[in-house]
Amino acid sequence: MPELPEVETICKGISPYLLNQTIKQIIVRDCRLRWPVETKALQKTLINQPITKVSRRAKYILIHVPTGFLIIHLGMSGTLRILCDKTSLRKHDHFDCVLSSGNILRYNDPRRFGAILCAQTANNVPQLATLGPEPFNDRIDGKYLHQLAQKRRCAVKIFIMNARIVVGVGNIYANESLFSARIHPQHPVNELSATKFNHLLLAIQEVLTAAINSGGTTLKDFYQSDGKPGYFSQELKVYHRKGLPCFTCQTPIQTMQVGQRATYYCPKCQKLP
DNA sequence: CTAGAGGCCTGCCCGC
DNA sequence: TGCGGGCAGGCCTCTA
């Protein structure tokens, strides 16, 4: 399940194979993704264009060409691989971008929660328009989070997973960050101090940085673009550790549902007020 | 405006 | 061994 660190890892992995290549062909085998893939628009915008830049915004991968860009979201189960043109097709290989080098950027997504979009300018993409700041952006600090929280009463875990507030914090890293900051996932967000938000933001940044440095978290679905797994799963403190002793106090890790999502926490280290 | 629920979709795991 | 039910989960849409 690719979150921000996984997307960052994939971006770094594929970028050298894409930069300065010309897009020769766009193949859509199944257009039924999160939104219907617009094959003709993709072909019109992308074919015979050179790739000038590969970047990331939230969990969207942006592949820039002079006339616009290709936008890829991996959803829950999407993977991107760089392959040579003779590689045989597997089930769920929905999309190919054929490069002048002869390599193919191939998108595979069993659950089809991902997206393939294209646009002339970033302003034309509704999915990008409402996104909050990146967690590493200068614009964001504990004060920013604290201010937005005053108007709300939701659980802090829901708040930090809301992409309008801050992007890139998915379920795994929300759990890990809250544990690291010693905040209960259900703590009402308007009752947290600015100091607590400072700790929380720092925890989010530390957890994401550590995950990027280990190449992401491999649970069931995630492999890097070269097919190697990520190693961050070995560093998880609470996620998928139900009943196992807390690394800080030995209390068994507990689970609950917060916003219909699996939530892991230490009942002793992360207390409600 | 916000919060909460529903839906998309397939692979995997578990129990019978 | 095979089959069905439940679950996972990002993110959008709908309802209250």
C-alpha cells in the first residue's frame, strides 16, 4: 500500500529511466481505474513529447512534458516498473508508456483504486487543487495545524489523514506518528495544544523520513520499481503489532477502529485526556 | 461548513 | 481440497 514514502521511493527509482526520453506510445489495456482513463487525451498530450521532469505532489506522481503532464496515482495496490519491451504481460497490467529507449513504464493495479490522468497545466487537475501542504513544506508548522484544529472536533488521527490539512499521511504512518508523539488516536483535535502539534508534526516528519530512507514499507503489496521490497516494516512500532509488547513500556499494543480504519496504539503511552 | 458512512475492487486468509 | 465470507484501504461522493 503505497504511501508518501513509497511514492517518493518509486519516483526516485523511475526518474533516471524517464528523464530526456521521448514518449513513443501510450497503451491502455483497461481504462477502468479510479476514474475512466482518457486514452485519446493521453495520446494527444504525451506522444512524441520529451520527459523533462519527474516530481511528486502528495501521492501523485507527475511526469512532465512540454505540453503538460502525465499524472499517476497508485491507489492501494498499484505498481510501476521499468521493463524492456519484450517483457510478457501479467494480469492487471493496465497501462504502458513506451519510451524512445525501448523501455516501457508499466502500470499494474489489481484493485484498480489508482488513477492515470493527464493535463495541460496543474490548475486543470481537480484532484490536485484541494490538496493541503506537503509535510516537509516551509508553510507548515505546529501553529498551522493548531489553528486549523480549532474549528474541528474530530479525532486527531482523522485530522492528520485529511489531505486538505496535510498530504501524505496514510494509515500506517498516522499510527506510527501518533505513537511517536505519545498522542491517543482519538484525542479531540481542538483539545491539543500548539506544543503537542509541534511534537506531532516533528514525529510525522521523522517517521516519513525514516521510511523514505529504508525504501518504504513492504507489507503485502509494495515493491520498489526495481522489484526490491522496502524495509521500513522492520521499524514499525505499533502498526500490525496487535497484542505484542510496546517497545517503550511492554504493554500489549491494542487495536480499534477510528474512521473505519485499523488503528494501533499503546494504551499506556498514548492516553486520552 | 463538518463528520460519518458508503462504495469502489481484488487478493488473501480463515473457517467449514 | 474447495468455497465463501470478511477484511484491507486511499480517496471520492453522498447524507445528515
